[in-house]
Amino acid sequence: MTTPLTRRQRYEQRTKRRSFAIAAASTIVVLAAVVVLLPMTSGWQKVRHSFFDGSILRFSLGHMLGPFWYDVQIFLWCAPCILLGGLSLAFARNVRSPALFPLRLFSTIYTDVFRGVPMVLWITLIGFGVPGLLQSRNLGRAVIWGSVALIAAYSAYVGEVFRAGIESVHESQRAAARSLGMTSTQTMRHVILPQAIRRVVPPLMNDLVSLQKDVALISILGPVEVLRQAGIDKAKFFNFTPYVAAAVLFLCVSVPLTRTTDHLLQRERRRTGATAVR
Amino acid sequence: MRRSARLGTVMFIAAATLLAACGSDTKDAAVPTTTDPAATVAGSAASSAATTTAATTTAATTSTPTTSAPTAAGATKATATTAAPATAALTSAAATTTATTAATTTAAKIAVNPATCVAGKTLTAGKFTVATGNPAYSPYVIDDKPESGKGFESAVTYAVAAKMGFKNADVVWVRTGFDEAIAPGPKSFDANIQQFSVTADRAKVVDFSLPYYTTNQALVTTKTSKFAKPKSMADLKTAKLGAATGTTSLTFITGVIKPTSAPQVFDDNAGAAQALQNNQIDGLIVDLPTAYGIVNGGGMTDGNLAGQFQRLSTEPGDQLAYLITKGSPLTECINGALKQLTDDGTLAKLATTWLAQGTDGVPIVPRG
């Protein structure tokens, strides 16, 4: 650190500082514009009261933590199932043996059907339909069939992401692995998948963040999770602030989630990037 | 790294701004929230039950349209000072909704002559624009056709319109959801009728007319359910109950019945009825006329109207009223019309015509 900087390094430092200053200044200008201009709109007082009522926000945040934890729990058991389901679908879609063609066909049809229907409909159809067949209090619990609907539909989306990742690995990699004597399973396990998964982490995160929000749709079936609690509070006060409180809670989870992934990816890029010559 | 640090800074500023916005809101909360004195009428559990019943009958200040505002405002202010602070209502109201109900009808502004009152106060001159739900449910609106005049709320609306000097053809129906009715901004209706229950918290945000109907909460089960014939409310402690979101029925479950398992909450009564059919819940709590509509409307194959819950003399019941924009000059005109309809017995007659079939003779489930 004590060694004097080269001219090049000094120049780079200067440009970095300069760009940071510009970014900070423009951010402040935009925010100031929002803070100054927004209250000048004619309906601001009403909107502020309806959406940003301080006392209702505190009231809502306080008793929404329980329902929100319920959301997080559902997310936590759905996410691994979805990753497994998605991966299985991707494998099924990539089988090359002619004997396994039905598997491939099933995977294709499954993906088409489950991606083609809105999530709300799947949750309503599966969540009210299957318990209707079962007529059992324990097996028919809304949270079970709501989760099943989420897992079933999200697996279709995630399966396509994995498939894209697997197909993005160049055929020569497969050829090279096979010529080294690896079986087709070993090739998949040790050569294709590690590269494929690394490539699809950003779109996977996309789906996971989206799942974290769609968990709230289970409320259609009866459980009181955070969005439902917000709706109840809204109806109690005739005020939309509880929704803002719910939004804040969701952001508290999804922003760190995405930031962490970005950070990990960047580290990964630095580690494996083309410039890292050994 | 540099990039993420910058992003972090931006997010921090954004979060701080949001917090600041809400913080400053609480400091001068008096400005937007309490411009109307009636807004501070916050019936608490302790005070409202006793005062409400007296207030509804006596404190209604009758006045001419021109001088109504100052007198009524003075009357409301007196009530407001005796009411519990709004923050207390915030935390306690969930448990006491039925008790707080109707605190807001105290000191309602009532025009003596609704027919001369309305001039220039409606959205469209010469028309009375009324909103209802989408869909609107029987027996409040028959066949989802409010313009037919069939169904209780539809009939009441035409009677109110007539008292205000509108011909039937001048009544224009529009549809709104629940959220649309309470969202800030200009409204598409003069008055909204879809079984809005009056509560003190809600009356801080919108105007309610005088109630056009008072009902009890009722229990719907399947015919074979072990809760099909409850002897008292205590029998329902172990029941898994459901209700539609945002209803006073839901607050009745959490605040009055207090069963051991958490209530299930649905988007609407159709979803709740389905869950009941699926044996996912033991019972569904709705207002009495709606209960009749669910059991007999074809939505359920083995629905059973198990009973209506006893109302204590200190409770006002579930009072249904028109929802009107906060501070609307039309409120006193609609109140004037409703008062005349109450006094001449029309409201009672309409209730008999449209609701009696479903509400008469339903067994009463006592408290305890």
C-alpha cells in the first residue's frame, strides 16, 4: 500500500471518484425532485393518508410479522421441491434414448400446460378441487394443496430454465467428456450440469423471487398469510397502508436475496473470468 | 464492489425517504385525518356500547340544508371529546367490532327535505349514480340485476331516489369492487350500496348514511356437520370457522366467538362455501340474509342455516349503510330520504318483502 501509485492507477482512481460523484449527485437530484414534486400534485394529501398513514403502518407491521413468517415457511419448503421438480423435467426433456420418448413427450406437455395457465387458476383448481375429492380435514389442508399447486406450476418454469442452461453448454464439451471415457450420466453430472447451473443462476433467482411473492396467492384458499392480513386490515380501516407494510416486508427478504446472488455471481465471474490467467 | 456499494447507497436513501414520509405523516396527522370532526368519533370498547344506542336515537340533528353544517359539526365535536383516543381504538377495535359499530351514525346530518337538497350535488345533474358489487348477491339484488328494482338493496335505492325527487329512469347503476369504493381519488358513484357495515374506523375515511338495515351474524354449516345445531356460542369453540375477507363476520369470529383454531379467510363467500363443502372448515359466518342466499341460492348442495347469533342489548348489530365520499354534501340528502322511509314504514315493508323469507324463524344461538 505504501508504494506510490502509477500514473495509470491515479487516473483510474480519479475516474472512479468522478463517476461515483456523478451517480450520487444524479440520485439526489431525482429523489429531491420526487420529494418536492410529489406533494405538489393535487391528490397527494389523500393518497398520503390512504397509503402512508404512520400509525396504521406501525400497527400493521407489528402484527404482520407472524403471517409473513408463514409466507417464508411456505417458500422455504416449496423452493427445494421446485428446484428438484424443475431439474427432473429438464432431464426428462433432454433424454436421447428413443425408448424414453414418452417421458420426453410427457415433460413437454406438462410444461406447456402448467406454464400456459395463470398461477391463480392452478391454486384455485388444485386447492379447492383435490380437497373436494378427499373430504378429509387433515389431508385436505389448504396449505398442502396450495403448496402442491405452486410446486407443480413453478417446476414447469424452472424446468425450462434448467433446460436452457443444459442446452447452452456446447456439444463439444459432451463430446470431449465422452471421449475421455465418461458415461452419459457421468458427463451430465460432472461436466454439463456444473456449467449449466452456474449459467442459469440469475434466471433461477428471478423465478425464486417471483415465487416468494406468489406464495401469497395461497391466501385464496383460506390461510391468513401476510397479503390476506393486509387485506383484512385494509377493510378494517378503509386504508391501503397495510398493503404498503406488506410490500416493505416482502422487500426486506427479496432485496437481500437478489443482492447476495449478484455478489456471489460477481465473485464467481472474477474467479473464473477469462482475465484470470494462471 | 464499487457498483454494489453505490446501489446500497441509493437503496438506503430510498428507504430513508419512505420512512421520513411516514414519520412526518404521524407528526401532523391531524391535518389530513381530522378535517371532518366526525372523523374523531372513535367508539372504544368501553364507551361506545352504552353511548351509541342513546346517541343514534337522540343526537341526530335535524336541520335545513343551508344551516346544517355548523350545527352538526358542533354536535359531533361534543361527542368526539368524550370518545377514546384513536390509538386506543386502533388496538382494541379488532376485538370489539360489534360494540363499536354504529358509533358513527351519531349526530348524522339529516336534510329535512331530501327532494330540494340534492340539486347540483350529484355527479351528473338530474341523475342519481349508485354503485353496487360485481356481482351483486341475492337477496340484496336478485339475479345480479339492480336496475330491475328486485332485491332489497335495489328496492331501497329506488325508494331513496324517489324521496330525493328522482324518477326511476334517473337512477344510474355502476359496478365497483370493494377496493375501488374506498380508494382515494374521484369516485364513479354518488353512493355505494353493497352491504357495507358501519364501523368507527371506517367512518374516519368515508361517509356512511344512516343504516338501511340491521342484521345479525349467522352460521352456515353442512347438514351432517356436528355443529349443525349449536345450543350456544360456546359449542363453536372447537369449530374451524371461515369468513370472507374484510367482513364484520370475520371480526365477529376473532372478537366474539373466539374459536381455538385460527379462522380461514376467503376472497368471497363462494370460496368459503366451497371450503365448507370440501370439509376444510366446519362453518361459515355471514350476515343473516346472505346466509339464506348461500344455503338456498344453489351454491351449496347440502347447506344448512344453523342459526343466527344472539345480539346483546348493548350491541347495535351489523348496520348496513350507503358508502359515500368523505364530506359529500349528498350524505344529508340520502339521510333525509332514509329517515322519511324509516318513519313512514317503507324500509320495514321492503325488508319484509325481500328478506323476511330468509330471516324469519331462524333459530337464535345464545351467547355463553
